[in-house]
Amino acid sequence: MNKDSELYLLEQYRLKFQNKIHTSPPYPSDILLDHFHITLDQIRQNKQYWNRELGMCWQRLIIESVKNQSDYQPAIRVGRKEPCDFILGKDAIDTKYRIGSGDSGTIKKLKEYAQLLSDRGYRPVLLILREDNLKSTISACERGGWHTVIGENALEYIRGKIGRELI
């Protein structure tokens, strides 16, 4: 490739990018965004940060809300692995704020954890707050043995366990 063809290639991409209409789906609100008054602009500045921090908040909030239930058990460890965040009765629950990664390592790990939990007699449950998840990863999790409870259904699941609204 010579310099002219390199410049031509870059010009083609510049035109492609310039003509791209940047539309992003609306970022729906959720109980945590509403509670903390987090704006879409804040999320756009560092989506990875917000997903990580809100994910940990979601996990800790759910555990705090159910830890006094008679059928609550803390997370189980299998060697160095922790395949779920806690157990309620026969449900081994892993909380997720949002699932946005479809990489093969993530899917492989989740399938492995579902099998591990099933082998111990538990029903693997992914309790996911956000509804704007990567559909292919959700489908892969379901095929891999996870029961997914998403969005309003996740809140309803917790309401059913604790007998009240979450927050």
C-alpha cells in the first residue's frame, strides 16, 4: 500500500463516519438511577464506571434486603469460584445490574456456574435490574441453565421474597 492509497482509505472512512447518523436508544431509567438522580449525560461520560458501581450497589442492596429471610444463605464458594451472590431456598442468585458483554469467556463462565449450581440441587437465577441487556448473552445464559429475571420482574421477585417494595 502506498501513501496515496492509505490517504484514500482514510478519506473513505472519514466520509463514512461523517455520514453516520448517531442514534442511540434511549437509556431507560431504573430505581437506582432515579434514587441517585444520575443523568444520561453522566452515564455517557463513563458508562463502564456507572455500570460497575451501580452493579455493586444493586448486589449489596439485594443482599441487604433478603439477608434476614429464613431461607437465606450467603454465597457459596467452590474452590476459588463464587458462582452466585447468595441463596434463597433453592434459588442460587447472581445479581447483575446489566449484561452488556457477549464475550465467550463471560458466557463460558456463566454456563459453568449454572452447571455447578444445578449439580448441587439449586436453580441458578440471574436477577438483572436493567432491561437493556445484550439479548444474545441473555439467550446464551438461558440455554446454559440460568433462569433470568429481568427489570420489573426482578423487582417483583424481590417484593415476593421480602413482602414490600425494595426502596
